[in-house]
Amino acid sequence: MKVKTVGRFVVTDQDICHGEPVFRGTKILVADVLEQVASGMAWEAIVEEWRGSVTPEAIAEAVRLAREALMTEAPELAPV
């Protein structure tokens, strides 16, 4: 499948950014926004930097999806 809907705001498309997760209707990588969140950047500043192409709701979804991915992979990451 070429386009995969990951959430309401997050999609993957083989023809956009090599299939990396992006925000719907943009070429903005979810990983880039998560890096901004991790660095402590205010969500309002992130929205402003991306000129409104990424909303607070989209950021929240990205954070939730990242948490779910971590919780799914966490048992494999734990030391043996």
C-alpha cells in the first residue's frame, strides 16, 4: 500500500520523504517535530515555526503515537 494512515494527522506515503511519517498534507517529518518537543520548545512556538501547518492537536497525536511505539518496543529494549 502506497499511503498508510497512522492517525488522524499522521500518514506515511512511499512518495513523500521516503515513507517516513509526516503530518497529513505536508512534508513535515513527525520526527522533526518530536525533536522540537523533546528539546523543550513550546508547542505554540512549534506551530508558529511551521506556519500553522502543524497544529497542537497534531503534535499531541505525534507524542501519543511515540509513547505507544515506545511502550510496544520497551520490553525488547530492557537489558537482559
